[in-house]
Amino acid sequence: MPWTRKLPAKITLKDGRVLTTLAEAHEMVFTLSEPQQSRPHWQYAVKLLLDAAEHEGDLEKVWAQLRRALLVEGMI
């Protein structure tokens, strides 16, 4: 799986972490609590991440959904 694919633009979190690849985004999502991960915005983000890694899905959609989820959670 090409988890090394780069996001269209970096995402800088309030805690200083910077997401630039699918792998970094995937790792960050799985550091969230289980209740957070079960929220619809994260479920959709994970679906898009997997699609991008396994089937070369749309990186723009991944990036946009990650930003939405991070905004909802107050992480950016």
C-alpha cells in the first residue's frame, strides 16, 4: 500500500504535529480515543485514507475530510 503518498498540502495540528503523508494521517487517527474514532467524520476520513492507500483514491478528498474532522475536534 502506498502509505507514503503525500497529501496535497500539509496539515499542522495545534499540538505541533504536521501531517504530510497518508501514513502520518493514519497514525494520528489511530491515536484518538475509541469514542472519537467512532464518530462519523473520522469513520469517513478512515474510509478515504484506506481508499487512497489501497486504490490510489483521491488525495484532495482525504485532505478535505481530515481538515473537516480536525476542525470539528478543535485540533487545528
